[in-house]
Amino acid sequence: MTLASLTKPWAPMSYGFLDASAKRELRRKMIKAVCVPGCQMPYASREVPMARGWGTGGLQVSLTLINPGTCVKVIDQGADDSVNAASIRRFLARVSGAPVTLDTLQADLIQSRHRIPEEILREDQILVLQVPNPEPLRGVQPNMSIARQMHADADYGRMWLQLYEQIVRAGRVMQGASYPSMVNGRHVMTPSPIPRWDVPKLHMARHLTILSAGREKRIFAVPPYCRVEPLVFDDVPYRVEDHGKLTCARSGATGFFMNEIPQDDGSSAFEVSDSQFGVKSIRQRDGETVELGETWYKGGDLSK
Amino acid sequence: MAYVATRGGERAIEQSERLFRAMLGRIGAERVAEIKQALPYLVDRVMGEASLYDEDLASLALAQTGGELYEAVLVLRAWRTTQPRLTVADPVEQNALFTHRRISAAFKDIPGGQVLGPTLDYSHRVLATDVLAGTPFDFLEVEPAADPAPAHQPSVSAWQAANDLVDVPDPDAAAGEEIPDLTREPLLFPAKRAHTLQSLARAETGGVLALGYAAMRGYGQAHPTVNELRLAEAEVVVSHPNGTKFSAGRVKVSQAEVVSKQGEKLGLGFAAALGWNEVKCIAAATLDLNSKGAPKGAATEEEFFLYHTEGVEASGFCIHFKLPHYVTFQSSLDAMRDAKATRAAEQEPAE
């Protein structure tokens, strides 16, 4: 045996960009996060060749999970062709050699910013959500160490109070995206800035969701078949965005989360936010044979 | 059918990067060498904030980012984090520093003497416009002192400790791999002392100055006196696997000790950084001085200033607001419109 036979030839960059010690750190913290659903695990978030706040947390998770056979989809605001999604997809493919796809059904790994696809994810798929602010208590407690103590004590009174105050002042809960949700009956987490429309998709989902905040150095997870319940009062039910009756002006699809496009005449047009689902809907309408997966919502209502 | 343009984003980002690169033109080794020679203080600042001491790489980072400092630091940090940690150097003791400049505002004279060293402090800040008219700006030869100051000096706080004026911290026994490393562990609070000093060392200069200045102006409890400010070179002493210790080279370092009266003793604040960067060290040491017992949420509280002076994180988050946010915006619009409609319905007069 020679020394040369035990070593690999020098390479300017590790496979998947991150070095082995960074990946080990990520794996350990992902396992911890899966074991304690919704609990934020601090991790040694490394710098990656992308600015902080641009998906560096999600990127580190994707780089750790990826292998040459992983089929990757990247979305931003529901769209695959958004500039930053395109940039991340290109980077992942470049450093891993993994194939990429726009189709949710073909993806093994989906890195997303602010949306969960409309087609139901399977047990063999992993969703990685980019998280700008991992702390659901930030609005009521900006200090991270105090907020951490509050999670330890399951001290969520101020969270409830904030929701109650919104109802008193505005007549309804005013929280837009990032709706605080109780995970596995224990930890309140932010589901990342996904719309309220997407939060119920996490509840008892078949797939694993990993949420990673690179700048804030926190990782948390929703394992498959885990409860994710938006914080609501018994007499004030949870309400998703009122998009159930809207129709996509391009594909004709109805009952999905929409982008509102302001028109010159002062009105609004709508288009399906999940861009590739929209593309497939257009193709189907035009008579092409496409595979549309089962969707979480049917006719604008949650189907499960 | 505009959906077919699904690859438009990729073309756009490719071309926008080309526009930027075309503006800077071709970058060769000579441009990097010129930056290294002409802008040593900028190179120092970037090396400090990147926590990577390599003048060539820092100059290259400045060249390829066109001097966009946040980008230059990010590109260095992203390179640094992929490099293996080969070994941990020996601790650097103050009196082992090869000192170029060392001043104390606390005493008229100090053991070892005040050493002004290279500085613009007492220069008149007049722009040398003659250079643009074709007359080069020339420097005068330095006249060496007949009796040069010793290159190695004790610290001022050592004298104060001997005179029972200050309690210097107990020596930290952690060595080698036991020393906490901020680049390999998350920063948690209350922070480990090593993490605090490492964070300050790589903090963004402008951010540290802003918060340090706030503390100096009165949003802190302690008024700093510069006990000692030092610009020096430190030997990086490492151990060969066979046990031999040797110097792997010298790095420029700066450090500041600031003190303030706290009862019968002096309170001590400290900061050090790679490269020569006086403003940052004085401001950082002032924050350190003020952090003990600072109320939660104050600018002088450790969690507050360490999080908010992390330049790569702060600048990244700031520019991320350029990314599309139309999903979150749509979600908010939905709640606003509904609240407004409900309110309007309530205010309809009863029939």
C-alpha cells in the first residue's frame, strides 16, 4: 500500500463545494432538528459564494444532501425562472453534477423560497425552505437569548396576545405570510415566509421539510407525518388567502395561490404562482399529454 | 404563452454579470500587485473583516469586486471557509509583538516610551491636487532616531495591574484545538470570551464605529481612555509534527486597550484585529468596555453589537430586500383588503 493510493488527487474545491467538516456539522444538526420537530438548532453556518439572506441556509442543506443522482428543483416565490432561483440552481448543478428539473413530480430535492408547490410531495422527496428569520418570537422579543428561554419554557403567551390584539384592532388576524405554527404540540415555529395558503400543506405531510436560516445560523425541521397547527383561537378559525375562486388568466386553472398582476386599466389579472404547475396546466389545456400530480387543494379547498 | 420563457432568468443574470465584469475590464496580476502596493490600509481592513490574512488574495478580492468592500470580504470568507484548518498557532503575547506604533493617552510617558510610528494623525489633510497637474507627490526620507525605541514593549495594563489599578483577566488556559473557533461554531449568548473577541476582530469597521461612537457619545456607561493603542507585527509560531516550533511568518495586527474608572479600579476593554485598523480597535474596545452589565437591547449589549456589526450578514440581509417578495406582499394585501372590507361593512347604516 502506498500513501498515494490512500489519498485523493488535489482538487480546488470539495464535491458539493462544502468541505467534509461543514457537511458533518450540517448532518448532525439536521438529525437533531428532525428529532425535536420545530425546535431551532444553532449551527455553524458557513459562508458560501452567495450573499447572506439570499438562500445561504437552504443552500448549505442542499449542498449537504445532494449527490450526482439527486434531481434538483429550485423555486423562488413559486417561480423556477426567478433570477435567484436560476442562480442557485445553476450553482447546485455546477458543484454537484446533479440533474435539474422544473417539474415538482420529478424532483428529489426541492429548495424553495416562500412557496410550497401545489402538487402533493411524496415520502421520497425533501423540501428545503429558505428562512430569513427563524424566530417566530422576534416580533414580541427581538433578543435571541430571551426568546430561546421562552421556547424552552413553552412561554408563548405574548404570541397569543399579539394575535388577540390584531383581532381586537383590525377585526381579524393580520399576519400575512410566516404564520406562526405549533409543531408536534410543543414548539412554535415560523414556517418561513410561505403564504398562509401553504401552511396546512406541512401538517401530517408525507415529505420531510428542512428549514434553514444561514445568516441567523438556525436549522429546524418538520419530519414526515408531524402535526403543524397554525396558532388560532377556538372561535376564530384559520384563514388562508382568499384565492380559492381566482382563475389564472394564462392557464385557466382555478383554485390555487395566485400572483396578482396590476393592469393598465386599474384592474388586476391573476396567474398561478407555482410557475411550472401553470406551464403544465397550459400544456394540458392545449391538448398535450402532461402528468399533473395530485394537488393539496382541489377547487380552492384543502383536499385532505 | 409567456410561460415558455422559463429560462429568461438565467440569460438575464448571465448578462448582468457580464456588464459588471466588462466595466472592470481585464484583471491581470499587475492590477492585483498595484492594489497591494497602493492601498495597504484597505487591504488590511478587508483581511481583518474576512479573517483571512493574505495580502495577495485580499488584493485580488478587491480587484475582482471593483472595491465593493462587502463583496470583497464575502468572496474572501467564502474562499476561507473551504480551506482546511491545518494547525493552531501559539498565543501571541503583547510583549512579543514587533511594535511599530504604540501610544497611550493615559500617561504622559509610559515604560518603553510613546512610539508614534507611521500615522497621518498630525498631518494637515490637504488634497495634493498638484498630482493631477503632473507633479508627483513625493515623500521625504525618514530620519532615524539616534536612540531608537525598543521593538518589544510591555503592555501598559501590566504596569497598572502591578500597581493594583486594574484587575487583568485570568489567563485563559485553553490551547490548540480547545480554543473556541467562531468560524466552526455558532455564536451563542452569553458569548464565550474567545467568540466575542473573534467577532469584534472580524466585525465590519463602519458598524463597529457607529455603535462604538454611540457608546462614546453617551449611550454607554463608560467613557474610554485609550490606555494603549498598538500597531505591530506578530510572529505566527506553529509546531512541526516532530515538535519543533517555528515561525510561519509575520502578520500585521492592531490592538487597543481602553479603560474607565469603575469604583476604585479601572474597567478594561480590549480588542484586536488582523491588519492595521485603529478606528475599529478603539471603537470595538469601547464596546467591550461598556458591555458588562449593559441592559438587554442597548447598543452596548454584547448580543446587540456582535449581531449587528457582522458585515457579511448585515450587508447580505440588506441587499436581499432587492429580491422579489411578491408572495409575502400578496399575503399581506389579502389580510389588509379583508380587514378593510369587513370594517366598511360594519359601518353601513342599519336598515
